[in-house]
Amino acid sequence: MPIEREPVTIGSNVYVGPQAIITKGTTIGNNVVIGAFSLINKDVPDNSIVMGQPGKVTGSVLIDDEGKINFKYSAK
């Protein structure tokens, strides 16, 4: 049985936490933070914070005009 392969695309300024898994064919946008031990099995939009198994968007990455980075977490 042959191994199925698909490319994974990772944008600019992406942090992938330790032991996170990104499955085949997934696209990760720019300015994304992926939490430790997360399972990313769907595309992740730009400026997102993703964590969990399966990975869910839990917040956003905000970059102001001066280049300052802030994180905004969604309330549950």
C-alpha cells in the first residue's frame, strides 16, 4: 500500500508549539500561533491562535501600525 502524501503550506511568522501535529494537505496562514500538543487537521486562517485536539481557533494575533504584537483570546 503506497503512502499518501500532500504538501503542507506554512505562512510567514508562524509559531508551532512543541509536539503539535499538522496533517497532510493543511495550509497555515501568516501570523499564526499553534499551541503545544495541538492536532491541526484543517486550514488555519491568517492572524489566528489555534489550540486543542482537533485544533480550534481560540483567539487572534493583532499587529498594529508600529509592528507591536498583541494577542486577543475569545471568551468561551
